[in-house]
Amino acid sequence: MRIKPITRISRKLQKQGLIPDSAVPVLTAEYKNGPGRTYGFRVHPLLAPLINDAENDDEDS
């Protein structure tokens, strides 16, 4: 079974100790009709405020 890139990278960072095992996934792949081609990505709800704040900081610069 092939591991998707987002999952593979997250697991690698966890193994390297760069992010904790308890970290929420930043992105989750979305599929239209089950496994196959990715339709889009969903940001974890806990991270949305951080992303929005970062975007607002970029606009202020």
C-alpha cells in the first residue's frame, strides 16, 4: 500500500522528533469518489486560526 505524501512527510517529521506524535494533521486529503485522485485538502480546525493570523500578518507587511 502506498502512503500518501502528506502522511508520509508527517510520519517522517514525527520519527525525527521535529513534531510530536500527538500533533494534529495540518492537511487531510479529500476525495470525491473514494481513494484515488485527490479532490482537495482540508485544514484541521484547530489550525485555522493560526493560518488566518499568519495571512493577516502578511497583508499588514
